[in-house]
Amino acid sequence: MINGQTHAHISDFMNKHSVPVGLRLFVVRTDGLLVWDARPDQQSQALAALCSGVWEAAGAMAKVAGQGELQDFRFVFDSTDRGVFIFPMFNKKQPFYLAAIYERCVNPALLKRQVHSLGEKLCRYLDSLPQQRSVQVKTIKREGYLFSDISDAEMDRLFGI
């Protein structure tokens, strides 16, 4: 999973690379959580969730059409000078999406290639980082619980569902 330390590595890497004018580039976990955004604003997390959702929907449709493996696929929704594209990126630690929204682009094909190349470099960078040690969490053995045998009806009354 992309944790805080990996998030920092991704942010450092992406901040060192210039993003073309007119391009909104962001890195998204497969569960829809935003990792990095070139132009963060109030819509950032919503866009990340939509990115993940649209990829999952497109992937489900591709599987219905007989496509088993989606590793070489990308999602593109565009016109001649503006659009959205999503590249799934696979590294040793966790897959993620590199997504872009662009406008007023003279050469969208070149832009897509540049973004995909940046994603591949990011994967190589993440793969080159030393493996993180897992942290052992000490569990506390409990003897009693506040609600040991509460019914669904009682929960509904408590929380107003």
C-alpha cells in the first residue's frame, strides 16, 4: 500500500519534474485516494476518486468484451486538443494510476507519450527504493466490550438509521 513514506517519495519525484502547461497531472491509488496533484485544489480528491472509478468501470467493460489482462491498456477520452487519460502504473510495491487532464494541446500524442514515460520513470524510481520494514503492532487483549450483544434494531435506534 502507498503509505506516508511512499507518498513522500512520489511527491519528491513528481515535484522534480516539470509538468507541461495546460496539463493537470495526478497520481492516484487504485482505491481512489489522491497521492499527488500538480495543481491541488478543492476538486483534487473528487477527481482522484472519479479517476479510479472510471478505470474500474472501463476495465469491467473490457473484461466483458473478452480482455483478460489490462496491464497494457490505457483510458483515453479526448477531442483534438483536450481530454483525459489514465495510465495504470505497476511497480513492485503497489499499482497506481497516473492521470492527466489537458486542454489547448497542439500534439496530444506527444503529451501522452511524455506522461507515460514519466510514469515508467516513477515506477523505476519506486522500485529502486529500499524495502520498508514492516512495523509490528502490539495488540492488547481485551476482557470486556462496551456493547457485547447489541442487536441491529438497537444500533439503528442509536445512530438513527
